[in-house]
Amino acid sequence: MNYQSNADSAKSAGKTGSKNNNRPMTGNEAIARGAWEAGVRVGAAYPGTPSTEIMENLATYPVEDVKAQWSTNEKVACDVAIGASFAGARAMTSMKHVGMNVASDAFMSKTYIGVNAGLVLIVCDDPGIHSSQNEQDSRYYSRLSMMPTLEPSDAQEALDFTKLAFDLSEQFDTPVMVRGTTRLSHTRSAVQVNERNDVPMREFVENPDKNVMIPSNARTGHPRLIKREEALQEFLNSSDLTRLEKGSSKIGVITLSTAYTYVKEVLPEANVLKLGCSYPLPDETIKKFADSVDRLFIVEELEPIIEKEILAMGIKVEGKEFFSRMGEFSPESVRDSFVQAGVLEAEEDAADWDVYAPPRPPVLCAGCPHISSYMSLRGLDARVAGDIGCYTLAAVKPLSSIDTCVAMGSSIGNAIGMAKAGGQVRPIVATIGDSTMLHSGIPPLIDAVYNNVNITVVLLDNHITAMTGGQNHAATGKNLAGEETHRVDFAALFEAIGVQWVKQVDSYDLGAMLQTFREATEFKGVSVVISDRPCVLDPVKIRGETMMVRSENCTACQSCMNLGCPAIGWSDEWYDGHHKVEINAEACIGCSMCAQVCSTNSIVSVPK
Ligand SMILES: Cc1ncc(C[n+]2csc(CCOP(=O)(O)OP(=O)(O)O)c2C)c(N)n1
């Protein structure tokens, strides 16, 4: 099958515009483009690095072509795409790797059902853990759900494979996964674009035996899955998705994804079998390739998934004994591994690439409203179950005020468990951001009320999904397109759940915060404090009066340093053997929290 065939039947001009159809695109932009060219009509996602820009980009295409939306979490997004496919529209959902865990309940059954219109699930893994809570390899989900998985190696393939995924989905009656990684998502390269293939809507197919997953139907669905795997394997053995690049027969390398580009750079002469699909595997092609080389390697990032499957075919292959199971590959690391394997000679003056940028600790922004919440919790000596968002940075110095953080939405459940376990002398507090609360904080909050535990929940409401770059959510009053929509009223929601004690407080008022936390933790039952201030970056750019230090008054007590505000630094002046402090006027946003904690009233607004 030629995976560029969609271009031939393109109809509408849409965003193509100029005659030169080459343009620089990141992998994420190319995925959105590929989906649009494939005639996708509905897209839904929850943000997560490195996948976020896929849905943001899809939303830039004409709304008459495609309706793109933020959903409250990945499971909802996946269900929205599934619903659209049932209704006859080509549909897509995108997520980061841990989003797969959230969505998995839906797609684990959907693979049994199959599709009506094409259904594509994009997942972006994060080898090297640049911005995640773990390094899981989503290809295990391909096996678990038996969902065919395409793995592009550059932005051009990101576009082509996404388009192809819709065709395969309909041809083989299955959702199809396209798996990328951080490097693919965020690397820009030239991409040939084409016009949209406005694939017509299909009729809704009334077929409860196939579409309703009750046990009797699931029992017939399972053998369908196994047959489909065989059919896909047959297809892949003759498809140009599996590409042989002939070279010396001494070394054969099976590789895929961005690892392929590193192999080509490091071993340009090698015999390479490039896989476009990592599940199922083109078994016959692999066997023939293995027979044609003296020594066979598999170069795959993260887990030895393909390696084990090749070994299970009875083929001798070398892999993870030389190529790490952890972290992100690079041309340098792949070269080093081939040196270790004795394939390449070590280069004496190999590189100057052990020149690294000095490490910089992650910090919250100057004036970040999360700072005061954690300062106040420190004042209370609370046991803090944290969650995932910008505020997780309060776990590190100087705030050092989060005790645990597991996964999105875990904080409240973890706090319930701590309370149920007993033996805790400190007040038990769960801290959770507004986007995370909507994502997966509501069911555990209901659980807390239902099971009548003594915990305090602090909703860190900065009115945005800050961690992933400032996306709207159901409590911002705006949708993905930036249009006005209903805004969830948190206080009303908590009261409806049955929380008896709810108070909102301005995050910049440290005294009020501390007092409110004290009252909340003294309450017997579930209490919720809404710490309320918009993020300093979004949606409103806050700027109060810039602060300065009256150096003559500063006694270098360091109280302001406890905020961890990046606008505050050491000055060249000293008091009693300690550095005094100064404020960088460019970075200061005038939140005044430093003035509130200053023990000598040395911090004041810059006189006008
Ligand atoms: C299951 C899952 N989905 C998505 C993400 C990516 N992510 C991390 S935190 C976060 C939301 C942060 O927003 P919020 O809770 O409002 O806190 P803020 O960053 O604004 O302080 C997202 C989307 C993730 N880590 N895990």
C-alpha cells in the first residue's frame, strides 16, 4: 500500500495555499496536518507534554472541517472520539503516555468492537522523562489492547502515518495508534503537505452484537481481534511500511521511530530494516532479513519489546545488552552502544559533547500564586499529599512542602488513605490544581465526603492549565477555540458534592491564607480551601507595583528567600556575615508576598 495515496483524492484547498507544498513543521504540527488531510472531523484531547500542540494545531483548521476540543481528561477525550467514529465521522484523540493509563478502560474494549469511521489514537511517549511522572513505554498497550501501532521517525512520516492510520483503521476495522516521542513531537523538519480528502460521513451502523460490549458479545469480539492480528501481519509483510535499506550483510539493524534516524547517521552503510509498524510485527520479513545478515541488532528506545518478540521467533538478535532501556537515545548514545558492541571503533577525539549547560533547579515563576499556599502549609506543619501541575515544584527547596505525589488526581485519594490509616499527628492536606481537579479530583472528593474523613483539600485555582502552557479548561469559561462557554463554579460544585466547609481566599494575602488553613484543618470532616489568583502568565498578565529592598534596613534574615521567588537574589552587601537581598525589577511582578514576610519592613514598592 502506498501511504501517500490520500493526496490523489484531495478535494478542498483548505490551508494548503501556496504552490510550494514543502513547509517546516514539528512532528505535532505534522500529525495535526495529517489528520486534517485524512478528513478527520472530530478531535478531542487533554493536554500533556509532549502531545499538547497536536490538538492546539488541529483547532487552527476550519471548524467546518474539524471540530477540535479540550476534554476534561483523556478517558473522556477517547470516548468522544469513539462516539464520533460510531456516528460515522473520522475521529482522533491525542495524549501523552500517562494519558493512555487514564484512557485505557475505553480503548481496551473499543479494540474488540472495531470502528465505523476511522479512529486514531495518538500517543506521545517521553523517553528521558523531560516532563512526566514516569517513563512508560506505550507499546505495551499495543499488545495489551491488540491495537496496531505506527511509529513515525520524522515529521514527514508523522503526517503520512497519521493519514495512513485512518485508512488502516477502516480497512482492518480497528482503532489505530500512532506513537511518537518527545523528539518527534518537537523537532521541526521539511514536510510535504497535501490537500484535504473530505472523506464523507458514514451512516451510523446499528449492530448491537458488535457495538455493545456485554460478555456474550465480547466473547465473539476476542477471536475477531486474533484474526485481525493475523490479517495485519500478512499486510505488513508486504507493505512498504516495512522498508529494507540494503547495505553490508555483515551487520543488520532492525529499527524504528527516531532511533532509525540515529542509526542512519551512525551506521550509514548498514543493512537496515526500518519498521513503520511496531505492532504487530512483519514476522516473515523479519525472518528473511535475519537470515541475510551475519549479526543482527535491534535498536529501539525504552523497553526491549520488539527484541523479545524477535527472540520468541527463535531468531538471535542483540539489543538491550548494548542499548539502554532507560532515557532518550541520541546519535552519540547509539554510536557509543555500537562501539561497545564492537561494531564501531571508539573515536579518540570523538566529540566535545560533554559540554553541558550548568544545571538549574526548577523554580516557580516570580509572583506565582502557588508559593503562598505552600508557605502557609509549611506554617501549619501539614502532611501534604501533592498532585501534578506547576505546584509540584513546591516539593523542592526552599518550599519543600509536598510529602507525596503519585499521578494526576491522586492527592485526594492519598490523603483519604493517610487519614484512614490513622496515626498521623499532623493535619492531612491534599493540594490539587484547578485543571487536575476537573481531570480526576472530583470522584476522590466525593469519596472523601462519602467516607467522612478528616482532610483538608486546597484547590490551587490559578484559572488555567499552567503546567502545559496555559490551556483552557471547563472552569476558565473558554473552550479550545477561545470562545466563551459555561464556567464550572468550584464552590457550588463542592457544596453539591456535600462538602460542609468551603472557603475562598486570595492567594496573595499570606495572613488570610494561614488563618483560613488553620480554620480548615480544625474542621472535623472534609474542608476545602480555594486558593484563588490567576497564573502570572495566563490568562491576565498581572503586574502590581514593582518591589525593592531598602538595603539599609535589611538584616539578611532570609525570610523572603523562603518563598523561592526567582526575582529575589543575593546582593553584594552584607549584614552580620550574611548576604543581604535584592529584587530584580525586571522579573518582579509586584505580588508583594516578599513584603508580607519581610521581618524588618525593608521591602517596599518602588517609589513612583
Ligand atoms: C494523566 C496525565 N495527563 C496529563 C498530564 C500533563 N499535565 C501535568 S499537570 C497538568 C495540569 C496542570 O494544571 P493544574 O492542575 O491547573 O495546575 P497548574 O499547572 O496550573 O498549577 C497536566 C495537563 C499528566 N502529567 N498526566
